[in-house]
Amino acid sequence: MESTTCYRPTKAIINLEAIKENVKSLKEYVGNKTAVIAVVKADGYGHGDVEVARAAIEAGAEMVAVATPEEALRLRGAGIRTGILVLAPSPVSFVKKAARLEITLAVSEADWLEEALQEEKAFENPLKIHIKADCGMGRTGLRDKKALQMLMNVVARSEHVVVDGMFMQFSCADERDRNHTVEQYDRFMELVAVLKEKPRLLHVSNSAGALLYPEFAMDAVRVGIGLYGIAPSAYVEENLPFPLKKALTLETELSFVKHLEKGSTISYGSTYQSSEAEWIGTIPIGYADGLQRGLRGQGVLIAGERAPIVGTICMDQCMIKLPKEMNVGEKVTLIGKQGAEEVRVEEWAERLDTIAYEIPVLLTKRVPRVYSN
Ligand SMILES: Cc1ncc(COP(=O)(O)O)c(C=O)c1O
């Protein structure tokens, strides 16, 4: 529940039970030889990193993954005891602390590791690493056998580093065409063949990979967007092996209601003019909350009906055209369900010409996250 009193009614309600069900369904689907790594970077894709991590672990996730040292430290600080993998490159200055707190780092460069191990005698625990390969994503990671061999030579000279895993990221697993994904997997396996000993965890799949390529599940899958009940793309959604449950609802209440005569203008730039006498409601949510200005015209739900956002969205508020006279305090659902009607994050994403990932991530801190079970 909320840690402080919230006077403003705008809130994101996160259904942790939905997250647990998504983890359980996924575990059942990939089978008990494959671990689930819950990806909770970017504050759990806007849903709350610590709360999502706890829910995912309770449902059976064996490990969590983040993008930055700071995100890993937040989770350890909150008492998360499972393995934590930092997916993006970390600075050498973080290594000693990572070893002490048993935070696993993604490593792909021999020079980086050599420098990181200069202080290895001062490590309180061995440094755990997952080797990061780049098999076609083109972002970070070693790209060939020579680079891998050089990295392994540094590992062999140290007594303070443990190669716990090796991974890469698919770039097109959410698309219909399977060629690039299969090619990436094959390149990964060619690299793995260089290793004298197989690390504990080989993992290649993100949500799209885990859902559409069970044959590439390997020792673990790294699942982000799927945890939150959102499919990585429309193609994946059409081919889901099991239903995903959406965790996010975005709600507020009418804060002001007025009756306008025909021809009245609304908001900055007077971009909306009433074409008849209309009931207009104001809601306390604006672009500083993550309701981007491009969402003008988007429907919200009120009393089980759709009502469009009219006029320019302001920083803290916006206006909606009501189907009839309504009272201040009436519940408004911006993302989620009311009766048979639903507004999905995918609908916002389409209007904004982006992907569904961006929608919860861009809800700002001003919107309190409230947890329900
Ligand atoms: C390396 C890595 N693994 C896994 C994920 C999770 O991806 P998804 O949210 O599509 O499941 C990400 C997210 O971008 C990532 O960067």
C-alpha cells in the first residue's frame, strides 16, 4: 500500500498476483530445467522494482536482472537475496562492491576484466560474471572466438573470478521471420563451443524468445515485458502459448465538471471547440505524469463508457468529454478495464507511434504505485 498519504487521486495500481501468475505460467511452459531471470530494470518497467522482484521470486524466479549498478544496489539494499545480474557494462569502480554484495556483472572485454582484477586480493567474495556475447544485436558484447579466448585467458590467471554464465540478446525474436533469431542462436553456440567448461547458466531468450522459441530456453530465460503481462509485439501476442495477465491499471477521478455552451474552447491553443452543448470533466493527470501530449483524443473509461481526452493535455491536468452530467469524484480509468471496456497500453503505444514498453516506463514518479494482490 502507499507509504505516504496521497491526496491526489491519480495512481497506478499494480496487481502483483498477475505478475506471479505470469511467472508461474512461464515456468510451467519452459520446464523445470530452465530458470526464470526476472528483468526488473527501469524500476520494474515502471511497476516498481523491489515489489516486482519480490513477487517474481515468490512465484519461482531464480534470479533478477537490472541494467545498472545503482538498480542492483537498490535491490540488495531492499533485502533481495537472489542472484542479481547487471545486464549492461559496469564501470571498473563498481567491481569490488559487486563482489562483496554478490552482484553478478556482464563482462565482454579482456582488458576490462584485467583492470577489474587488479584489486582482486581485496575482494571479499569471488567476482561472479556472465560473459556477454554479441551475436547480431550490435549493442554490447564480444563478437568472436578470439575475443572470447582472450577473456578466458584473463579468467584462467585469476583465482577471484567465477564464470557463472554466458548470454546474448535476440534482436528480432518478436518478429514473424525466424531467420535472424536462429542465426543468432547458432552464432552463440559456436562461441559456447570455445569454452572448456560449460558455465552454470547459458541464456539467450528475452520474453519474445522465451514465448516463441521454447527450443532455445537453455538454462535460463530473461523475461521482462512478459512479467508485466504485456506481449513484446503484436506478432507475439497473436502467437502466445498461454495468456498473459496485465499488471498495470492507471486511474484517477474527476476533479472538476462543467457544462459548456456550443462553441466553447478548451485548453492551450484552443485546439478543441465544442460542437454542441457539452459536459466536460477535468482529470488531475498530465504530461508530467506520463500522459504525453500526443494522447489527445485517446479514450478513457468513465462509468463503463469511453470518453475522449479533448484539447491539449496540460502538464498536470487534462479535459475529457463526458457522456452526460457526472459528479466530481467519479472514477476514471486511463489504462485498464471498466466493465466490458478496456484501454490497453498497446492502444496508447499505437497512438504515440511507439512500443508498449515505453508506456509504463514513462509514467513518472509523481504517480504513486499502489500494490494489490
Ligand atoms: C539483455 C536483456 N535481456 C533481457 C531483456 C528483457 O527483454 P523483454 O522485456 O523483451 O523480455 C532486456 C530488455 O531490454 C535486455 O536488455
